Amino acid sequence: MQVTTSSCLQKSLIVNWEKTVPKALAALGFGAMGLSAFYGNQVSDAENHEVIKAAVEEGCTFIDTSNLYGPPMGKNERLIGELLKDPEFRSKVFICTKFGLYFTETGVGLSGKPEDVRRWCEESLANLQVDYIDLYYQHRVDRRVPIEETWRESKKLKEEGKVKYLGISEATEEEIRRAHAITPISALQIEFSPWTPDIKENGILEVCRELGISIVTYSPLGRGFLTGAYKSPEDFEEDDYRRSTPRFQGEAFKENLKLVDALKEIADKKGVTPAQLTLAWVLAQGEDFIAIPGTKKIKYLKENIGSRGVTLTSEELQSIDEIVNRIKVVGGRYDAGFSGMGAF
């Protein structure tokens, strides 16, 4: 049996998009965070615009950002907004952004207060230069505020036409159920890849499928680690966030290369890159999966897009699953400053 990612490229997201999705969406989207945040070596707005336009031209019309991504806050949204102000370009794009996190003097803060939800929505609309947001996520759950309060306000924004669909990110099973009871969740955004397969084991995927919630996978290439391009922490720029992340440090880095090497062996035999193999595996999890890899370079964008044509046999999928189950990743996903909220 063979599974091809291209078989689920042009599809609506699923039941809880209420059969009113304005366009078919490709399973491979584009994560814009790295264009302005966290990964060092920033390039010009003009270069970033070329990457975004190239992604859309290639059918990666599901564009993901957040009001957090900067600095300063809103920078990433404004970058995309310069393109979205063109009605023709806007008509091609399904724009997704998030609320709930903000920068403080000591790190990152969190709020699910209704007044903040509304204020951030208005700011995002202005930053993006749009009349409505296609998909609006709660970036992280503020457990000091009953999630019902946050979601009642989110529901109002939807009823007012400011957002079309609502999503949530990195939530627990209970939080998903409570929010969904207020108004349907269309998508859960969560980290998922061969080095973060947790949702297959902790019940999150099961509850999403029960409720008809799509899975939008961020960091499907393990923040670039699974591409095989990095051999040591020194390969990252000095201001690259990954240098401070436990998985990318010291002995953990060396241990985690075992996963990369094992995946690369399968990729080499198949004549594809590790990135293409990994994305094909992610998308083969089901037609309810969308992956949003990001990049600042068109050559890597094209490489990622090449995963659309990768056909995985059932034997290859089984081999990758065996590797994922056997080789356990060492180190946490976030440093101390972000630990506990998984901030992006």
C-alpha cells in the first residue's frame, strides 16, 4: 500500500469548518514566525515578502502568524499585512493568527481576559490590514481565567464577523472540550513531528478526531533539526533561540542526532531529503493534518513543497514509526523562560 501526501492537498479542513470554508486548503501551509522572530539572522522585508509570495504561488495559502511574533509585537503580522492589503493577494490567502501571549520586561506574559482578547483582535486586524481573520487561535491557555470566559468573547468576535473560524493551541484534553462546548473549535495547533509525537500517545489526537477538530502541526521539522542541516549548537546564530533550548544543547544535541541519522537513512534510500521524508510522514497521519513549516529561503521552501510528491509505502511508514518509538528525544522543548506555556 502507498500513501501520498498529494492525495490530501486540495481539501476542506473537516466537519467543524461548518462546510463554509471559502476555498479548498492545501495540507502544506507556511509558518511565518521565523521571518521576524527567534531564529536569528533576520533578512529584509523585501526578501521576506518574496518568500511569502513564492509560498502562495505554490499553493501554500494557509499562512500562520501571531501578534506575539516580533519584536516588537505585531511585527510579523505587519510584514504580512503589507502583502494582504492587495485585494488580489488577500483573496488567495487563508490567514491565521493568534492571541494570548505578550512580551514583558522579564519574558512572556499570558492573558485570556475577554477585554484583552478583543483588543488584540482589533490590533491584529489593523496589523494585517484585513477586514476579518480567517482562523483566530488562542495561542496559549491562561489558566487563571476560566476558559469559558475567553471563548465567549472569541465567539462574539466570530458572530461580529471579525474572525471566521476559531482555534486553540497547546491545550489539554479538558480545555479543548470546555472551549468546544462554548463554540466549535475548528483547529488545534500543536507541535508534532518525529521528535514530538506526543499527541498520538496522550489522548489529544483522539479527542480532536472525536470532536472533528483539525490538527495544524507547527515545527513539523523539529525547528529545523530534522533536516539534518545542523551538526552542533554552534551552527546556530548567536541570537538564535534554539541555542537556549534543552534539546539543542550539549549531550542532548548529540543524542538527538541519532533520530536524524535514522530518518536520513530511509530518506537516502528513497532519494528524497530528510525534510521531505519528515513532512510526508507528518501529512500521512491523516487528512485532518496540516503542516506549517517555515523558512527564510526560497530554496528550502521549494524543498518543503517537494514533499507533496513523496509517496510513502506502508512499510516505510511502519519503519518511521518504529524509529520514532525506539529513539527517544532528550531534553525539553522550551527553555526555563518559556517552560510551562510552550510559548510558540
